[in-house]
Amino acid sequence: MKIRIERILAGICAFLAVADVSAAEQKIKVTATVTMVIDLVKQVGGDRVELQGLMGPGVDPHLYKATASDVIKLQQADVIFYSGLLLEGKIQDLFAKMARTKKHVYPVTEAIPLERLLEPPEFAGHYDPHVWFEVPLWEMCVETVVKGLSEFDPKGKDYFEARGKETRAKMKELHEWALKKSAELPKERRILVTSHDAYNYFGRAYGFQVVGLQGISTVTEAGLADMAKLVDFIKQKKVKAIFVESSVPHNTIERISKDAGVKIGGELFSDAMGTPGQIEKGYDLGTYEGMVKHNLNTIVDALK
Ligand SMILES: [Zn+2]
């Protein structure tokens, strides 16, 4: 009898031990929208999160509509992160709906003070959502991810804070690098012509005059009058190169390149990063760091 009880107790202990391990290993299910936000969550969340993304490389978030499987990914998530400022214009309502349930839903850009946001007239009363190209602004967004993960998983708070600190330090270094890289171009050469207005923050941070053909969102297409104006501008300023974007069709910029007799200096990342594991000059194009470095290297080398 005594032996049987001991066996049963041992069995219960073993079961509890297994249960305890699986509880400790249970990761937070996180769903994030665009690649920049996915990367941010990966940096801060590390091994404690199981991450699902909605949009991959080359996907335009302004036009993106949620699929049935996206809705499932959002419903299954413990925590949801999106960029915000209407970047994900067509799925914004879905986040509001999710937030009304018990779910933890965070726009990462909520950490940026409003006075640091740009509100260009062509954005019709909205803030410009493309904040990730001013590295210190994106660095502020780390805070939202640390907060969001810690609120769901208080035991992981120290872990998330330590990783958040590391991420911010890397971004500080990246910003210093970007300042130095852009300074290789004399001020009058720093003119960036692209298809849509994704680089206003980049221009402010690194001293470029930025001219976008399509305005703040890719929803509106460029008219002929805008194209003619841009051709004149390029000729008058003797701009050496203009740029296409990975998440926007290339045809209008290609046409302007022909009409203005100016070369295309390369393809920039605007609203999506590159493919993870694709290495260029020692950095991974599928990371935030790789995205920023690729853009600046491409721009500076083409305009030199
Ligand atoms: Zn955009």
C-alpha cells in the first residue's frame, strides 16, 4: 500500500514538473503587421514570443486588405502590434474591433510625442506615418513594444527591458552612421526624388530635400501635370538620379526617368523591408538596420 501511494505521488510530481516546464516555455503569441514592426518585436521579444506577420517584403500597407487567414492570426494573438498613424489604412477598423475585446493591441508609434510628427499639407489633416526613416523616432517605438509585452507577460519584464535597451543602443549607432553617410554628399546634392512621399522624416533627419510623386499614400495615382512638373524640377536642379521603391510599381518613375533624361539610381525600401537572409555589404536586408543602410548607401552612391 505504502509503495503504491509513493508511486502515485511520484507520478503526480512528475506530471506537475512537466506541466511547470510547459508553462515556462509557453511563448506569447504576437501578431504584427508590417515588416518594420515585425522586426521591432523580434528584437525586443526574443525567445519569449512566437511571432506571426501579416505583410511580407514588397507589400504596400496603404492598400493592404486583411485576408481571412489574417483575421484568424489576429484572433489567435495574445498581443497585436501595428505601426499606426493610418499606415495600415484599410485594416485600421479591425484593430479597433480587436481592442474592444480583451486583447492587447498597440500602435507602436503611440510613443512618439505629437510635436515630433510631421503633418504635411498634402496629407489632408493626417500625420505622415513614415516615421521609421528618422531613426530616433523609430527608437522611441521600442518603448511601446517593451510595455505591450510586459503588460501581458509581467514575468518577462526584465528580459524585455534589457533587450529594449540593447535595441535602442543599436539604433543610436545606426543614426550616427546615417548622419555620417549623408554628410558625404554636399547639401545642394541632397535631393531625393521617389514615387511616393515616404521620406519626409528621412529628409528632415538627414538634410535632404524630398520630392515624392504620389503624395503621402499610394492610394492616389500621379496625374500628368504632376509628372511634367517633376520633369522640369529634375532638369532645373540637375538631379543626377531618381529612385524606385520596392513596394510601389516602377512605371511612373521609369517614365519620368526617360522624359527627364535622368538615370534610376536604384530601388529603395519604403514601406516594407527586404527578404530576410539576403545579405548586402555585410547587413541583412530583411532587418531594420539593413533597410536603413541599403537606402542611404544607394541614395548617396547614386547622387555623388
Ligand atoms: Zn507609404
